[in-house]
Amino acid sequence: MPDGFRTAVRSGRTVLGVFIKTASHQVVELVGRTGLDFAVIDAEHAPFDHSTLDRMALAGRASDIPLLIRPPDLGAGFIGQALDMGLAGVVAPHIDGPQAAEQLLAATRFDRGRRGFSPSTRAAGFGAIDARAYREGADRDSSVWCQIEDASALQRLDAIAALDEVDCLFLGRADLAQSLGVSSQNDPQVVEAVRATTMAGRRHGRAVGIFVGASSEIPDLKALGITVFVCGSDQSWLIAEGRRVRREIDSV
């Protein structure tokens, strides 16, 4: 994992990434050539077996791009294995309060006693790193992002953001809209939820992140105080470029 990614997120520097939904290490290599700051492997909404994920983690390290995992749930086994493979952190879905956030932290931190320890993993240098140094470094460097995407989370923003080991409150507006019972992420209730989450992050010194479908949204969201952006996915980029070329050829 490139040095300092978690520090960069916590510092308030603007960082830009993309979701990866295609189970291929070659996609990771390609994303590593874009100049993006990170990518998120979306195991919540796309299929990734452990062998493929392992190759993708290796490709991320070889390409010098931090990879985070969005797991399907808060299962400590899956999260621990992903971090053992050498991923840079976790973007956890549906963190609706401090109890869920604590469960996430227990799965990601050795010092909380829930994450299983082995010195033989890639993250541990296959046994070549001092065990104590590895444990301390893993707890120090793994980045933890809590997705705010439930109406119930909006009443507990300060309790989530107050946890010092949480690095980023990451907004999922589509799920928020669904949870709030509205049809659009531009609904005033969702807009207010984004504002409230950003203010909670500011009060507690947490970065706030968000998924955007287009980079044109970023300037206004940066002005609000959001600094972490996931812009589209490998799938959406491929479709968009294919459609652009189709329109260009059809116009000749």
C-alpha cells in the first residue's frame, strides 16, 4: 500500500477514486495508470471470489494504487481476509449508528481483539515483517470509511463521527433516497442529509466522501466541504466512452 493514503484522507486533501465492479486484475492495472488516488472494489454489488480478489490486491500493490474493499456486510472473516491480502481499507455499507461502526472497527483492528492475526499473509510480508510492527502498522494505516446511506444514520451522525478511528463518512445518496422514501437523490431531504453529514464531519474532524455519477458535480460538493470523491465505475466509464464514440461516428 502506498505510504500515507490514510493520512491523506484524514488531512482533508481532495482525493479521487472509482468503483471497480469487474472481477479482473487487469482492470486494476489500467486504473493504476489513470493518476487516480485510489479505487474501491465493490464486493457489495458485484461478484468477487477470493482468488480473483487476491490477484486484484496484488495488482494494486504492483500498480501503486491503494485499493479499498466494499464488503457485502460487516462479516469479520471477509474483511479480515481482504486486509490480509494487502488492501488499503474498508468502505463499509449501511453504518447506521455507533454500534455498527464499532462492529466494523472490531473487524479491521487487531488491537480490538476481533480481527484474526497471521504473520504469513501478504500484508505481513509473508512472515518477513516483525509481528508487533506489522500489527501496529496495520492498525495505523488501514483506512475505515462508514457509509451513510440510511435514514436512521442521520440521527446518529455525531455518534459515528466521534469515533476517532473512523476516517471518512461516505455518503450513498441513492440508498439514502430509498431509505427516506423519495425518488431522487436531488430531493431536498437528500440534499439536507448531505449537508448534515458534512457538518458532522467538520465538527469531529472527519473527512466526508460521496459517490458522483459525473465529475461536473464535484466543484459544488467541494465547496460544501466534501473532499473524497468516487466518480463512476469501470463499467460506467466503458459504457460512456462507447456511447461517445458511437455518437461521434453517427454524426459524420
